[in-house]
Amino acid sequence: MRGLLRRRLAAWVRRRQGSDTVPLTLQRRRLYILPTRAGLGFALLLCFMLVAGLNYGNSLALFLTFLLGGFALVTMHQCHRNLLGISLLAAAAPPTFARRSGTLHLTLENPASMTRYRIEAGVSDEATSAADVAALASQGVELPVQAPARGIVRVDRLLLATTHPFGLFRAWTWVHAPIEMLVYPRACGSLPMPEESGLKPGARPRGAAGTDEWLGLRLFRDGDSPRQVDWKAYARQAPLLVKEYNSVGSEMRIFDFGRLTNLETEARLEQLARWVVDAAARGERYGLELPGVHVAADRGPEHRHRCLAALALHGLDIGDGKQGGGGARSRGA
């Protein structure tokens, strides 16, 4: 019964508020407030004090009862005002791998001249994280998001709440923004990388003269040649860095889904993800072949993301419930 009531209340709130876009500011009409368990206990205590004061005609007990009642009303007003006017500037969830916990990054802004204390944020009914938002400042909040399988995890709603001050009342609201997190396949598998080269006949082999390509800088390791050290950066008090080059005509690997015939679909995708992660860590050029998808050989973080995203979305209906088309943040973020 409790679960059914929660679902009906959630559906009613969604119909009442509609869909949201980020950034947004919490207005008065979308805030809800109710007493907490401590608040209900406090109200019951006031009722006992009122009955006792009337029964014994004790004016001091009645004065204390009404004083505490006024304190409760001021507390309710302060709790509501602590959440009113808070702005949600951004909501982004970077990609993660399946069977890991992703992270949803929220940015809250306080446009008022007073600090907002204990602003809680959570994903649906899961555990919340709290943060203080200083006056005229913004504050980041990180929330864990479960990623049980590859594809797209959609966050149906976000909870923003507060019980400050004193915890007698709880003010909250729901944010229904289109927040999505891309989940890569789990990178696992024991098969060796394919050794074949992606070079065309007549291409230069690795190390051929005149084909050096700049890769970047890395930290100095024992055995590196002093000629490769970036002495200009070292003169600017940077750590000892080494220049890395590679051959434009160097060998490249092609990871082909169709060649893993002895594995099931998910096992193939996990093995391909393992190869992509390993090849990216080595700085190699690699490409990806999937049914209906071809990712040309390249290197770098963006290429790694393109390959892993293609693996994550392989065979999925982008309009289906929790899984679908690409995107790793709120559309308004």
C-alpha cells in the first residue's frame, strides 16, 4: 500500500508540475512542506502541555505552550524559505562502465544574501547528499547512480529537500528533467588483441623517416632519452616531461564484432570494450566494426568515447524506457 501510494503521489506531482528544463529556479508553488517525525512529536507535546495548562489553570504553562507554538510556526517559515529560490544550474552524468556506480553532478546556486544550510539532493527515493550553499555563490553536489547494464540510464526525477532549522519540518520538491547517463559495456575478456595491421599495401612501416606524429607529453621515466625531454617546460618550473611521437603510417588494429563467433553478443561487446580500453591506454590507432556501424581508426579520448558509445548502444532501441539514444547530461545543462 505504501509503494502504491508513493507511485500515485509521484504521478500526481508530475502532472501538476510537468516536465522541467535546466537551469530552473524553485518557485513557491512547487514547494511542499510537512512536519517530520520530530515535528509530530513536538506537536503532540504541545497538545499535552495545553491540556495540562487548561486543566490546572496554570498561566505559566499556557504561556510556555503558546511560546513554543510560535517557535514552531517561525521554524516552519524558515524551513520553507531555506529552499525557496534555490537554482539548479546544471545536471550532468559522465559515462561509466556497467556494474559500476556512476556519478551525477549537480550545481546549485544561491542568489540570496543569506546562506542556505543543509540542502539535500537525491535521485528519486534513494539516499541523499547534503551541502551548504553560501550566499551569492554556487555549490556542487555529487550523487551516486547505479549502472547495472550497458545502454542509457535515465534519471526520472531529482529530489531537493531541507529540514533546516531544527528538523521539525521538511520542505521538498521534485525536478523532472531529462537527465541521461551513458553506460559502456563492462570491459572484460581474456582474448588477445588481433595482430593484423590496418595498413594498405605500400604504406610506410612503423618508424619510417618523415612520418612522425606528435602525441603529447608524459612524465619522465628511467631510460628515456634526454633529447626527448621538454626542456622549455622544465625551465618554467614544470615537472620533467618527455615528448612522445608516433608514426603516421604505424600499424593500427581493427576490432571486428563479426570475428568473435565463439562468444555471445554481450560477451563480444565486453571483449571489444576491453580491447578498446587497452589500446587507448597504449596510445595505439584502432578502429571498430559493428553490424551497421563503422568507426574509422584513430586515437585519443574522443575516439575512445565514440567506440565505447557505439558498443553501449549496439542493438538497443533508443526510445525504450531506460535505454536509448546518446547523451550524458541534462539537455538544459
